[in-house]
Amino acid sequence: MTNHMKVEMAAKSENESFARVVIASFISQLDPTLDELTEVKTVISEAVTNAIIHGYEANEEGVVILACSIEDDEVTIWVQDFGRGIDDVHEAMEPMYTSKPELERSGMGFTIMENFMDQLDVHSSETGTTVTLVKRFNHDHRPIAK
Amino acid sequence: MLKKEEKLLGLVSYFEQKENVLLIRLVGELDHHEAETLKTDWESYLSTGDIKHVIVNLEQLSFMDSSGLGVFLGRYKQVKALEGEMVVCSINRSVKRLFELSGLFKVVQTEANEADALSRLGVAS
């Protein structure tokens, strides 16, 4: 099965829950488990929140693009912004690291993305950031008990 | 008290004081959008001066991300400064995973339910 979608939204925090609903609804065609659905919703929440807080530094005129493609049992999700970019991607991915401690950020966003997905790729420059997330829904090879 | 139906999306937080314990019941989804309101409300209760411990009941929290972890970490520091304890109860599987990943379980106590959490802090429920 192949399928794809793309949604553009304003960089407003209200749209974090909207992005979660969109992605959950789109991947439901793969018949995900409840845990898988929660994992995907959580990583989308992390990536979209990053775009809003860090990419656009709360400038709501920014635009966030959420795209998703399905190829057989593999889902690829892109979260793209055209904000200021990440100065040091390696540093940003360190657990507990945050560039905005004054905002009470936990610094766990990328750690959660890495843990909940099979693949994470971050491409960033001064014209924006694209986070690519891949997850396989291979239900035949999944251990019975988790 | 707000009725759950009044707010279908997002987060509703119910605050209640029992002796020197602040009991918070979270209903709904806790993300970056909801984090600031929760933080402000939670802080205003802690600043009254007659609260030492905090119990957070997560039974009806259907979603949380790292923004929620940030709120918990921030309030933990305040409760610690009051020499109190922070206890979470009725934690679901997915929220538990986030707590594990972040190491929050090293500092926050857990109980199976609200009654156990209250008796841990010496409050008759």
C-alpha cells in the first residue's frame, strides 16, 4: 500500500493537538496498536512544538508543514519549518539539553523521538529545519508480549 | 468546579487542598499549549504558604509529551524547596514511559491510586 498527505499550518500552539489528530487519523489505515498510535502522536507533538518554540521563537506567522507517506508497512513523517534553524544539532539531541531553560523545557524532545521511532534524521540550516521520522509497523514480526 | 464537558479538547486541571497536601487531578491532554496555564495555576497554589506536598492524579490524563515533563520537573524543584514530597498516582502506560525516559521516577514518588498517595503523606482520605 502507498499513500501520502501534506498539511500546512500556522505556527500556533493550538495546532499541536491538531497535528496529532491529523497524523493519528492518517496512519489508522495501518491498523496500529494503541501504543504505536501514542508513540507517533507523541513524536509529532515534540517536532511541531520544536518548530513553534525554537524554529519560530513563538512568532505565529511562521508556517509548519506536516507530511506523511506510507509505503507498505513503513511510515515516513516530515515536520518542516522555515525558522531560524538549530545552531548545533548534535548538542540539541543530547538528553536533557535545552537552549531555552527559562521556558522550563525538559530537553527530552529528541530523546523521545529517537526512542519512539525506528529512524530520526534532522536537517537544519539558517533557513529552517526538517525532521524526518520513520517507523515500521511490521505486525507479523512483532513479539507477542511487550 | 469545571465540568469536564465544558472543555472537550485540551486539559482540565482540578485543584484541591487536603491539609498541607495539594491534590491535582489532570483530565485530558498535556502539551506545550496547555503547559503554561497548568504551571501558572500550580505555582499560585504552591505560593499560598500552607502547602508542603503535592499529589498528581494522572488517571484521566490521556496524553502527555515532553512539555509536560518540563512542568513536572519545574514544580518538583519548588516542592523540594518546601521540603515536601511529590507523588504521582494512577499513572498510565504511555505517561510512565516518558517518566522513565526522563529519569523523573528518581525524584518523584509513585503510588497506585489517590488513597495510597494520601495515606503515604499522612492524610486520611
